[in-house]
Amino acid sequence: RDCSPAACPSWRTGDWAPCSRTCGVGEERRDVVCYYAKQSRAMSDNRCDGEARPAARRPCNVSTCPEKFRWSASNWSECSATCGRGIQSRDVFCTENEEDRSARRRNDDCTGQTKPLEARSCNAEPCGPQWFASEWSACSRT
């Protein structure tokens, strides 16, 4: 049926409520009411155009939730060589939080996060000249 906006009920919406979660994906909600302005009252939803009904819910994502578990690492060891190519190593482990490294977890708890390196090369500087001695040869005089 055709009618002017003032003569027919129409949808009215309330403000969006805050997101249901402080981090991660949540939901915002608002009231959606079929309202008849001429009589200043809410009507049954079937009195308004159902196809034009505004959304009453929508997803929201305030911010990414912090990971409960994360990789932590000890300090790098000294280089295994004083010159030339050596190796440095460190202990890498899953922990409940970075500040308390005693709260170690199973490595599986950190699956999906990028694990820090456990070893790296070091002292790529070449070694300076060095003397090498071979075995003595037989004496040339008897």
C-alpha cells in the first residue's frame, strides 16, 4: 500500500550499544522499532516494510586480544669462534607472560606465533694471518 511517510509506520533505530567485547570480535546491538509518528507509538513489526528493516546487530572488533602465551628467549651465548664464522645460541621457550619467565609452558601452547631464532652465525670477520707448522723433515746430514 502507498502512503506518505507521516501517514505510515516507519523504522526508528536507537544508538549502537558498546561492543560486547573489549578485544577480539564482539557484537554491537541497538533497538529497532516500527514506529507510527501520527499516533506517537510503537507498532507491531509487521506494520513496517520488513525488507527495509535496519540491522539490529553488527559485528565489532575493538582491538586484537593479546596472546595468552608467547615465546621468550634467553640472552645469546658468546660466539663459538673468536674469528671466522662461529655460532651463537640461546634457549627459546613458551611462557605465560614475558615478565615472568618461570611460568614456562609447553611449546605447543605457542603454536601459530613466530618462534624466535635459537642459533645465529657470528664473527664473520676473517681471521688474520696465522702460522701453521708441518712435521719436521728428515735431517739432511748424518
